[in-house]
Amino acid sequence: MSHGTNVPDTLNQKISNNTISRMVAAHVLDRLTAVDPKDGSIKPWLAESWEISPDGKVYTFKLRKDVKFHDGTPFNAQAVKYNFDYIVKPDTKRAFAWQAVGAEKYDKTEVVDDSTVKVTFKSSNPSFLVMLSDGGMGIDSPTAMEKAGADYGVKTLVGSGPFKFKEWVKDQRVVLTRNDDYKWPSPIAKNKGVAYLDELVYREVPDAATRLAALEANEIQLVTMTEPQVAQIKGNKDLQVLTTPKAGTSRMYLMNTAKGPTADLKVRQAMNYAIDKKALLQLPAWSNIGNPGLAPLPANMVPGGDLSKLKEVDYAYDPEKAKALLEEAGWKVGADGIREKNGEKLVLDMVTTSTTTSQVEPVDQMLRKVGAKLNIRTGDFNFWIGTTQKGDFNITLMSDSGYNGPALVNQFFRTGQAYNWYGYSNKDVDDMLDKAMNATNQKDVWDNIMKAQTQVVKDAVGVMGWEQLYVYGASAKVKDVWFNEVGFPYFFDTWVAK
């Protein structure tokens, strides 16, 4: 298997910020809960059951009593407390796990008895059960962590999962071997015994073309692919293409609401009407993989996949409406076909990375049909993030990953939040998001999140480009690859035909 770069830093999930590293470690470290990717429901795993206080601040978990770590030590309430305490220690690097355990909301973990643990927060934390299911919240053996010290996650990794850590050779491979004593699989898995694979090897192959060549030569049996590569293996009976929804936001062409032409709502609405999202997906850069975007969160990220209310406020492709709005906003067609206002051309500064220009240039062609154009400025990731964080753009292509949908919407669209680099501020949206982030139950969370998303779309903060699918190429002999809720393969059910 190759994701490209599998582990850039460490397999210690208490201090790693890398998504793919979490997906590798997830085979070694079981979690307290599991999310069913089919419907987003939360299932018990190492935690058999739980109770939540009416104010949403206290979670009390009943734990399984039959689980052992790979080093033979028992999984119990003391182990859970050790893991959570380790994450919040002052000298532990603040990484994904710190956010997942509640960050500043986290108060303490108490052992009630050997199989009961109580976690308390300073304010309600409605996303906690979802976050516990992520690979970054896997439960490590306290004994192994203490013994290895700084080498933990580098020379050893010890959990209770279906695979055991064998080795990590940086920039080359991670090797995991089957845990023959495994008896407590996720309730979502079809397999109820030990894993079928003897060994799981993650190879470092950063270049997409090299990965595909290795797949075609049967040197690697499953690889991540880019959308345009799909055509290269079509018709090859020895290979198969697998797709799964990406967890996170839609891919959005976000517009700066505080600078230049895009500060005008009518201009932003016109840009939405001018872009044919369905037509984009037919082009080689997309290869018909993905779905037209409706909202900041794609369908796989909302309860029941229901975005029907967002369809009511979606901007259907209508270039004539786009032209009319631009006329109303005072932008008149110039001699060269590009609109002008007060001596200024309707040219939008598009800042993007050099790897995404193929998903930006077609947008420029569509905008030219209504009298606008893009000034495309490209560079590496550091150029992109440095420029956009300063607000030095009119439009940029952006998204983020993760399964905590409410937190993502909050980070992108609440005034002054982490990813709101484009000056968007709406008091009603802020109020909705505050209510969602402090709700004591999931219904109130999602009622407010859906209202906030609806207003964001009405405000035309961006063009909700497309709902992305992850694309994998695999040997036709690889069977039952199961993709988790964040769109990465989990190989407990997987087997290889002869």
C-alpha cells in the first residue's frame, strides 16, 4: 500500500499532526468508539457503553474487560486516564489529539473503577464521541509509552489493534504484522476474528506516476491516485479503481468579502451563476469523479446525507443572470470584453498552488464569458498559505479534512476564526455557530450548523465547487477494502485472492 508519504513525522498520535500517519496507526491502536461511514452513527468499541450528563460536560464510559495490549498488559480505565492525561500534559506537543480531546474545554479524567472512566469538560463538548473514533485518539499501552520514552512512535508503537507494529524505516516503509490474539473488532467490520492479511506494508512513494507504475507492475497492490490517472488504467482487467467520499469540506472557490470587486455581494453572486459546476467535473482535471458542491460540508458529512434545504439556495448555472447582476453592480463591458468600473477592470486575483492550476484555469474560461477574468498567481504551499492568510487575494481554492463537520464550518465562517482569511463576518452566522459549538445534544448542533451553512451560501462567500472523492487504484485480487468515515482504507476485512 502507498498513500505517497505515509509517516512524515512520527507514529505517536499524541504528538502527530499528520492525517495519513493517523490512518496507519489506526491499525495498531483501537479506539473507544467507531463511526459507521454508511450513516455517521456512533458505535461502541473499546467502550461498551456511555452516559452523558444533561449539561453535556461529563461522559462516563463502561469499558470492555477482555482487551489486552500487544505487550500483554491490560486495557482498563487506568490506561484511558493515562492516555488522556498524556495528551494534555504541559510538555506534550499540542497536536491533533489535543484538539480531539477537547483542547481548552478538557478538564480531567477520573477512574471510577477498573472498567469505568469519567471524563469531565469545562463546557459541553458534543463532538467528543465522534472525535474518539479517529485514529489520532487510539489508545496506547501506558507501559510501552513509559518504557520507550522519546522513541515511542519511532521504534515502537503498542496498542490493542488487529495489527502489531514491526518497523518504521523513515522515508521507506512501515511494516505491520497480524495480531493473532485479536478478539474485539470494531462492530462495523464484517470480520469477527483475526485479520486475514499476514502483513501490511506501507511504502513511501511520493510521486503519483511512480506509484501508478508500481501498481501496474504488481509491486504495490493499492495506491492513491489522481483523478486524471483513472483513464490510464481503464480497461486493465488486472486492476480496479476504488473511490470513497473525502471527509472534510467541499472544495470551495472562496472569495474575499473585504477586498476589491468581491466585497460586493452582487459580484460574488454573479461569479456563482457564471461557473458551471457540472461541466467542470466532466473535464480531465476531475475525470467525472466527484459531485457538484452545494454547501461547505458535502453530503457525507451531514446527518443522513440530507442537503435538500441547501438545494433551495444553490446557484444554478445561469450566465445571463451573472451578466445582469454585474450590470446592476455597475460593471460595464469594455472594448476587450472584460467589464470595467471607475477605470478598473473586473480582474480577480486568484491565488492557488501550482498543483491545482488545472482546477482553476477552466473557471477563468467560464468567467470570461460574462466579462470577468482571473489573474492566476501560483506557487508552492508556503506561498499559497502565506499570501491567503494576509488576505492578499480575491479568490482562492480551499478545503480542509476531518470528520468534525461543525468545527470545520466554525473555523471557516465564524468571524476571526482559524480559516476565515477573507473577511467574512455575519452576526447571525456567528450566533448560530456559537449555539452549535455549545449545544448539549446533536439535534441542536446540526439544526444550527445547517442554518449557518444556508446563510453562508446565500451570502455567496464562495462557489461551492465540488464534493471530492478520494481515488485509489488496486489489484483486482484485493478484496473487501473498507474505507473509514474519513475516506482512508482500513484493512481488517481485506484479503487477497489467489
